[in-house]
Amino acid sequence: MSPLTSISLSGMNAAQTALGASAHNIANGGTAGFRRQLVTQATAPNGGVTTALAQASEVGSALESDIVGQLVAKNAFLANLTVFRTSNKMLGSLLNSQG
């Protein structure tokens, strides 16, 4: 797997984690004593990102933040998917021109 493909794949995984956390928060926001899931991202040593889930320290929901978080995660996923597809097309073109 090329570094570009690996980096874009880690971005898609991070976006999927963020989307899942915000969906979880929206679905459970009305539950008494609910604490939101928070996603933290960090740069991976060889490129890309790593993600971790944590629980908010305070009880309560933040519907606006979670809805915006879903939109951001969707757009991040689509942007990384475009990079992934473009990288594969470029590699395919390179291999086809060698034959």
C-alpha cells in the first residue's frame, strides 16, 4: 500500500469514528446522566492520523456541536476518499504505461 493510500485510509477511518461518536451522542442525548463521546485525533508517526474515544467530563448533550460534527466528518471522509481513488488511478496509469 502506498503512503498516500495509507494516509487517506487513516483519514477515512478517523472520519468514520467521528461520525459514529456524533451519531451516538445524538441518539442518546435525551438519556438522563448521559455524557457525550469525544473524539481526539493525533498525527501518526508515519503520516495520517490516529483517533481515540473519550467520555465528556460533564453530563449533557450538545446537539448543535454533534450535528456540525457529522457534517465535518462526512466532508472529511469524502475528501480522503477522493485522495484514495486518485492515488489508485495514478498507480493504475503508471502500471499500464509500463506494459
